[in-house]
Amino acid sequence: MKGTSRPRSTSPRTGAEPCPCALPAAYSECCGRFHAGHAAPTAEALMRSRFAAFAVKDEAYLLRTWHPTTRPGRVDFERGLRWIGLEIEHVSEGSPFHTTGTVTFRANYTFRGKPGVLREQSRFARYEGAWVYLDAIAD
């Protein structure tokens, strides 16, 4: 879900539609509030909000929530790629009381009409008091 390309920040959502992260809430009440500036309270909430940011192509949020030591200069939103579903498989630490955490997930997508799945174990850390994405652990 990472890469490089032209800087962009677009969020075509109005807020009333379901959140892309798969929780049963409207986008504005779920990940939309994090995209608007509220801090995610847990590593899982950050993971879900970053998935939603990829789905709505919110480059500014993705870069803002990426650890500065691993952050790319830009995010690539590949043409023909559509993120359509998220399943959290496992969470380790990452609560409001931790400083690190991992989230293992399956992200479903279509690429030029063909379905696919990205499975990843992501590492998160607190940076300046907020949760940020650090990197992925290879399977």
C-alpha cells in the first residue's frame, strides 16, 4: 500500500456513507474524523484510518501518519486500483497505554477489475505522542 508519485489529497466522501475501514459507522463518525485531524487512539484505529485514507486517496493523511524515518516523499495511488475491504486478523499491543504495536490485516482490492488481497503485518509506534505507521514485517 505504499509507493511514490505526485502529491495529492482528495477525499470525495461526504461523510454519510459507510466507512471504508469496514466498521459499522459512517465515514464522518469513523475514519473521517481522523483524516480531519483527530488523533487515532490505538494502533488498530490508525491502521483502519490509513486503509480508509488509501481508499479515498488522502495522501496528506497518509504522510502525516507515517514515521519520519520510513516516510516516502509521496504516495502512489495506482490507476485502476480500488481498495474495497479490510479484515483485521490480529492485534498485538497498540493500546493507549503502549508505545508500540502490530496489526496483521488482509486488505481486499480490485486492480483493473480483477480481485486481489494484500496481507501484511504492520508495525506502529508512538511519535511525538501520536500513533504512526512504522513499517511492515515480511511474512
